[in-house]
Amino acid sequence: MNKTFLEYVAEDIIGKYGTDLSRIAVVFPNKRAALFLNEHLARIAGQPVWSPAYITISDLFRQHTDLKTADPIKLICDIHKSFTKCTGIDETLDHFYGWGQLLLADFDDIDKNMADADSIFCNLKDIHELDDISYLDDEQKEMLARFFANFSDDIDSELKKRFLSLWSHFGDIYHDYNRRLTEQGIGYEGAIYRKVASEQTLHLKYDKYLFVGFNLLQKVERVLFSRLMKEDKAKFYWDFDEYYMPSPSHHLTTSPSQQLSGGALVSSAPTNLTTSPSQHLNLSDFPNELDNTDPDIYANMRRPKHIRFISSPTENAQARFASNWLLENDRYKAGRKTAVVMCDESILLPIMHSLPPEADKVNITSGFPLAMTPVASLVMLLFDLYTLGLRKKGTAFNPHYLKKLMAHPYARHLTISPPHHLTTSTPQHLTISPILHHIATLIKQVGIATKPEGDALTQESVFRMYTILNRLATLADSGDLLVDNTTLRRLVSQLVSTSSIPFHGEPVVGVQIMGVLETRNIDFDHLLLLSCNEGNMPKGINDSSFIPYTIRKAHHLTTIDNKVALYSYYFHRLLQRARDITIAYNNSTDNGHTGEMSRFMLQLLVESGQKIDHYSLTAKNQPTPLMPKPIQKDETTLSKLQQISQLSPSALNTYIRCPLAFYYQYIAHIKEPDSDPETIDNRMFGNIFHRAAYLIYKDITDHSPVIEKAHIQAYLSNRKLLASVVDRAFEEEECKTNNGLQIINREVIIEYVTKLLKIDQQLCPFSILAMEEEAKVYTQLSFTIPSGGALVSSAPTKQYNLTIGGIIDRLDILTDKQTGKPRIRVVDYKTGNQPSSPIKNIDEIFDPNNIRSKHSNYFLQAILYSLIVSRSKRWNPANHPVSPALLFIKQAPANHYDPTLLIDKHPISDVTVYEEEFLTKLKETVADMYSPDTPFTPTDDRKKCELCPYRMLCGL
């Protein structure tokens, strides 16, 4: 049976140091391996053991300094202060936050590699002084020269000038920032590591430090390790394989994926790349502590392995496959020798739900994501309510946001206070403190209310969330966190997405379910890697930095090559001792997936010499699509239908388009979902445009009964006035213009209103009779249906009276240019696209197949309103001809545009010409709607279903 790396280490420790290990510290890259090593020590010793101290490399550095690692948000707040001080740029923290994260990452990398910040951040304008940097070798100078060449031409361009100006301050920011943090007794990780590595004397707590399983070392680690080794305080255990192992006297010149800074190789074939000079270490620099006497420690990759590659169409399919894999050959019975490793930890939840009941002992090393808990969604809803959801100057809530919050399962535990006590007239960033304290208090209410339920996950998630909010509130109270509500919400979301809730259990018992980083130093017999795609393995490397690649390379900072190399080591080391390996990847190319297997899988195929089987996951059962079913008109349905005494053109058009949708909306009264006020859908866009047009003409008609060209010109010549009207329309429709999309929509609406005014200016003079609410028009429609339900001529009939009508966008009167006589127009504004085909006759208006291509629904509404107006003694006492008009703003030409409806390419100058034919078709449609024998059938045009709010009820 293969021994694991930690078993070799345990045997060596017992053999060299005995069972009293109280003065020994074992240092790991992470905590997980300590639990396994401790168990091995106890078993191998066969007697009581005084355990060593187990610490991580981070613990080791922190034990030798008084500086505390600062909160990441606090660090950004302080780097912002140094930035504004050194540059004189009055950049707000909101805009700076992303920059600050990049800058902090660069500073951290500089310190961990003990580089000279002043040399890195030298003034690039002095590019001719390259010869003075004698500390660089020829290769490094050549790399820098290639980068600086990009700045030799057109050096005074605005972009380059700004970059060079900013760059010239980075050194000052670095020094000021570190002074600022040191004065507070805090620091970022790199600064703390560098300080410890630079100390002349260290007060070591233990007699011996055993470093186990390290790989790529940064400069601070190499300096500390070398120092401890020279003082005979350190020993090193490197995990390697004899697959490709150079002689001890040779420098390592392999690719980063094979370089272990302790002088050993990972179990993968070499490539032609070489490491940077900083990584060329003699094997004797950090000797391997294991005696090379056991032949079983070598050539693990040469042993025959059972390797399978499995392609999967989805992530969830891989998660479900994990259950089958555990049951196959009883792998779950191997306990901790079996591991399911997630290259993408977002699939943890489906894996947990797919575990077979036989695997009753499972250890999950990845924490449960806080973002997936109900309290996380609750906090986001609360932030929306108390920021975006305020209206009337902060004295009331927008019902949309309040309704969304009240639908949350934890809402019953909350006492929602009126928002006015959280808002002040002070700058916006000063209001975040009371909001944070208030939301934290509400989360505490949830914790107290849910405690009797005994749900440990709920309690832990609430506690974690409360801690995050309290920390932010403390930073806001101290004046460190000065951001607006939008940035605050983004910060909370970012913190929540990176937080997790640990699972409690016995770590060395049962099947191990873990992320890639938790596998370091641990070996398994049975191994399943999930989501092993390019982008997951190696992780999607974000190389964003203010320091260009060539300069990073020249100064031995961390580059993308190092990051890829690290994951290569994790991958190959994990496979090194396993004998049963299954690797799954997502081969789909949708939802952001590239469908590519990891480059390391390709390397195995080409270089390993192992036989690799290929399989695909497929669904055994093909899903049967649900087909919408008609709803018969039973007594209850007929009763509800006959209670409808008034119909709008929208209701009629809904019935023509899809009788089943009519049933859902007008019989079952299932409301369409509210649109989000933070987004503008087509309906909201149209509402805002309509409101802006109303406000302009209301202002004009309040002062003059006749609209003249000069009235309209007053708006056209004053864009600021136009914009203020549009802004008022946004406000009245309770839609904010606080993000990029809304700002773009605002500009489009201003342009649409401008086009409307230019079109109307050509009609002047004209008068507006009524608009919107003032222009309500209704009429009685009498129709008959067979009372017995049989649609035959001999059946008795029953007469119904129905009120039909609605609200007209605009009713105006002008002088017809052809006849010279007055003509009334029923004008309907349309912000969508014009019909692609013309309406040829009245029958086509009532044909559901014409709704999408010919917008027959628009014609029905406009003609119906026009017929009502033509017979109205209120609106047309002089019996003027009435025309329906559809004004398509988006595609309307600015000059000589006539929106009058056309039938068979003929303008409807007098709607009464089509009255008899139109009313006949209208009565037939309504009679069909009320007929007991006609069910509410679904449309047979699936294109109409794509945007239907009821499509899920139909199973589509």
C-alpha cells in the first residue's frame, strides 16, 4: 500500500526526535494538513506523544511582530488618504476603491518579494537614465527597455502624461502609507512579513521548526527559512517524485510548474521554459529532510493508474455524478482515502444535496458560502429598501422594494421603521453609518427570533453577517469609511461573497469534500476532480496591476507565470500518489463556459504515458416538454367572466393574442410581476416619455388654448428646460437616474421629446382637447350569445351590455391641410418600432397572427377610441371627422410626418367609414370570449410566449 507524504514525514519525525515534541513547531502552508499529521504521529509512535505545535506560515510571521493585520476595508481607506495627500488629487473613496485594491496588491507583492519600491516606481519620464540602474543584469535591462520603448514616441500624449504623473507618486504613496499604518500599530500582510524577515534578532519560541510541504517560496519566506536554517533551527520536508529529478548539485532550470523552491520537482513532465534567476536554487540550499531510503517514495507517477476523463454538459450533472462515483466500487467505504475535489467551489451545494445516504461520514473542508444563506439576500433587500427604495425625500418607502422585502421568509421577524430617522440633509456618505447600525439591529432581531428553532447554520450565518455590518459601521463612525450608498452596497456584497461558514466535524474521518487549496500535502487513493476546466484549473488568473509585466519580471515580483506554476504543482502533486483518478469538466460553451478541459489534463494526455479513458455524461431520460392546456369555462369561470362589466382595448388585445393569458390576467387575477424601478423596461420607458410629453403640453395649454410655433420653440431652444421636464417625469414615475443605463435612457427620452416637438411644430397652430386622465372615453357595446351554449342559429340567445373604453394619450384638433376643415385626431404615442407590414383590411386587425408583424393591436385601440370620440357629444359636438393616429417617435422623420393610420395604404381621414365593419368584428370577438362553449385556449405561436409573464404557468 502506498504511503502518503505525511506518513513519511511522521515516521521521520518520530525516528529523529522521539515522542517528546513539545519544543518543536511544525509549519504548514495551511491548517488542514496538521490534523492528518497529528493522527499519523499518534499511530506510528504506538504510545502517548507530546504533540508538536502546529502553525501556519502566516502564524509564524505574526508571532514575531507587534503589528496586527488590518481589516481589508480599513487598509483601502488608509491608502486612499495617502493617495490624496501625495498626489493632490481629490478623488472620492467611492471612485478610488477599485484602484486602492490594485495598489494594495502591488505593495503587498513588493514587500513579500523584498523589492525596492523606489526603483520600481521610478519616474518613467527619465527613460534615458536606464544605464544608471547597474544593479540589473543585461537580461533585466533588456526587458525594461522593451517596456520603456512604448513611451518613447508621442510621450506628451494625455493618457501617457497622466499615467507617468500617477506613476511618479507611487513611491511616495508607498512610504507614506506604511508610515501611516505603522503609527496605528497595523499593517498589511506583505509589510508585516517584510518587517519580520528584516529583523536583526528574532525571539524564537521553539527549539526546532519543521517546514512541511512548501513549494513556490516568496523572498520573505526564503530569507526567513535561510536564517533559521543557518541557526540550525529549521528542517525542511519537500514533497517530490523521482519522475524527473536532477542531481543535487545542479541548478533547477525547469518550468515554473516543476520548480519547488526547496529543490524538488513536482510529478509532471518538464517543458522547455526556464524559471527566473531568483528561483534557481541549489538543492543543498534547503535540503530535503526525508532519508531517501524507501523506494516507495519515488516514481509515483510511473505506477499504473486508472485515469478517466469525463465530459459533462452542466455543472450540476457533475455534482450528481459524484454520488454515483462514491457508490461505484464502494469508494465511500475508503473514508478519508477518498476525496471529491472542487476546482469550482460554487458547486458545493448541489454536491451536498447529491450525496448518497450510504456515505454517512463526510468531511467538508470548504465552508458554506455566506452568500447562499437567506440572511445574505435579506441584507441586500434591506440595503435596497433604505437606499434605492426611499421616496418623498426619505419619508416613505417605494412599495416595490417594500413588497420584495416582505416576501422574504425572515421578514416576519423584522420591525421595519419609518425611514425618516435615517436620512438627513448632510452629504450622502455621512448617512451610511445610521443605515449600517439600523440594518445590523434588524439582523440581530432575526438572530434572536430564529434562535429557538435551533438551526445552527442560520445562527452562524446571522452572526457572521452581524459581524460584517458592525465592522463597517465602526469604520463609518471613525470617519475611515466615507462612501456613498452605491459603493457601500457593493462593499457589503463583496465581503459577503468572500465569507463562508465552516462546517464542524471530525476532519480525518470520512470522505473528504474539499477545494483545491485544502488538498495541499494530503494524499488520496480515490480522487474525483470536478469542474476541471481551463479557467478553474488554473484559476482564472487576474493579472491586473499598476506594475507592467516586464517590470514585475525584472524586479522578481510575482507574475502570472508564478501563479500558473503554483496551480500546476497543486494539480500534479494531488495526482502523484492516487491510483484511482476521475477528472470531470464542463464541455458546454454557454453561460460563460469555454468548454475547454484544463491545460493540465492536456499535459497528462500528451506526456504522462498513462492510459486515459474518456467518457461523457448524458441524461438517461429525455425531458418531455409541457404543453399548455386550454381551460374550460365551468360555472365558476363563467360567473367570474360575467362579473366583468368593463373592458379596455388592452384586455381585448390580450384575448385576441392568447385567450389563456386573458384568463390568467382578467379571470384568475394573477398580476404580472412588478418591473424593477432600477431598470427601465419598454413599458417604463414609454411611461416616462408619455409623462414628459404631458408635462410640456400641460404647461403650454395652461397659458394658451392654441399651441403656436413659438410655444414649442421655447422648449426646443432650451435643452436645460427639456431635460428638467424629463427628470421630473422620471421622478413622478419613481424611477431613479443613478446608474449608467438610466442616464443613457434619459438622454434617449430627451431626444425623443425633441423629435415630437419638431413634428408638432409643423402642425401649428392646433389645440389639444385632452390628455391622459382627462381623456377617458367609454361606450356601451351590446352583443348576443347563445344562452344554452350551443352555437347554432336555432338556440335561444342572451343579450349582454359591456362598457368598452380607456384613456387616450392625446386628443387634439387641427385644420386638415387638404380640406381646410377641422379634424380631430386620437393620437397614441409609440416608442417602439413601426410595423413591418401594412394592415390591408379590418379583418386583419382581429387576426392574432398580425399582432407581432403588423401591430394590429395598436390599430384596434386607435380605431376603437376614434369611433367612441366620433359619436361623443362631449368631445365632438360639431361632428368633425375623427382620425386615429399612431406616432412612432423612434422612426418618425422630422419633416412632413403624418402619423394618421393607413388601411391598405389609404389614410383614415374619417374613422366612421370603417364603423360598421369594425363593430361587427368586435362583437364577434367579445361574443366568443363570453361563449360557454369556447375554452380559453393557449396561442399556437410560441414566439408570443417568449415575453409573456405567464409563460411559466404554461410550463414553457
